[in-house]
Amino acid sequence: MGILSWIIFGLIAGALAKMILPGKEPQGCVITVILGVLGSVVGGYIGTQLGWGKVTGFDLRSFGLAVIGAVVLLGILRAVKG
């Protein structure tokens, strides 16, 4: 996947994570993309450690792991911010 694909993938995953954990903080599109892309990395790592296989491209399992990772990161970010 190209970098543009990962950015779009991250934007969608980050937006879904923000819908799952709504909050008051106004985060822009750039933060949502970063949250989603980093969430993809975290979700892929978690999935690999649990034996669910490696994340190799864009499919439903990869997308689910990305959203889970983004939700985890969003929860950590909110806990750190207070």
C-alpha cells in the first residue's frame, strides 16, 4: 500500500475511534490521521502478539485491528491529558 492509502486508512480508523470514544477535545483532521495510523501499528502489533496473523494489507481484519489500536491510543491520550 502506498503512503496515501495508509493516510486514508488512518483517517477512517481514527474517525471511527473518535466515534466510539466521543469527547470534548477538538482534534483536527491531522491528529485524527496520526491517531489512526499509529492505531494501525498498535493494532497490528496486538494482533500479531495474539496470534491473529500479520497485517499485510487492507482487509476487514486489518481495519478492525486498526480501529482497536486507535481506540486504545485515544484512551491512553485522554488518560494522560486528564
